[in-house]
Amino acid sequence: MTAVCGNASMKKSRACANPRHHYVFTMEAPRSYREFWPFYVREHLNPTTRLFHFIGTAGVLLFLAAALATRNAWWLLAMPLCGYGFAWAAHAFVERNEPATFTHPFWSLIGDFHMFVMMAMGRMSAEVERHREGVRLDGLRK
């Protein structure tokens, strides 16, 4: 295990001058979705990031419904554009971290729908608090 700054832009630095950044310890990458979920949650701490994901996932479901209702497969092309567009914008401009899609694409997709359902049920904020502390995905060994 090695110590790194918890800020994604400082992930390789041992000497981070910002006292608000916390240090985390790296560990092995998750081997199952159950292990991945807490990391995924910590990549979505900002409520605005979660809202962008919710809007994108809702759009994906609406485009799927449109494709089925109209029997027009062109709607299916809009699904990834909507889902990833909102999610990646949130990670780039709000959370300022790298989307989990790049390192764990399948689990990230499952995580998006998992988070969508938890948000719809009003349980995601509590889940964030439960998993807030711990290792971030950018602190894992590849």
C-alpha cells in the first residue's frame, strides 16, 4: 500500500499543499461488483454529479421506450450519447474526476442503473454517507 493524495489531479503526488485534500491508501482493484460499488459511490459524492447521472439514465430509458414504441432503431443511437454525455460532463465539470467507465465499463454501467434506482427511492444520499470515507478509484493499483 502506498499513500497518495485523494484529489484526482494530484493522485501521483506525495506532497499536496492543499490541507483540504485527504490522503488515501492504494489497494488492489475490486474483483466483483459488490467490491466495486463503494468505490463507485465515492466517485459520485457531489449531488450535482448524481443529478446529471440521473437525468442521463432517465434519458436512456426514454430513448429505449421511444425505440420500442416507434419500432425505430435510430432512437437506440441516442441512448449512449445521452447517458454518457450527461455522466461524463458531470465528471469533467462538477466532480472533476475520471469516469469509472474508462477502467470498469461493465460495472460502471450497472452502477449507473443501481444509483438511478437508489435515487428514485430516495436512498442514495444515505448510501453516499455510508461509503464516503475510503479508497477512491484513482487510488487503486491497476
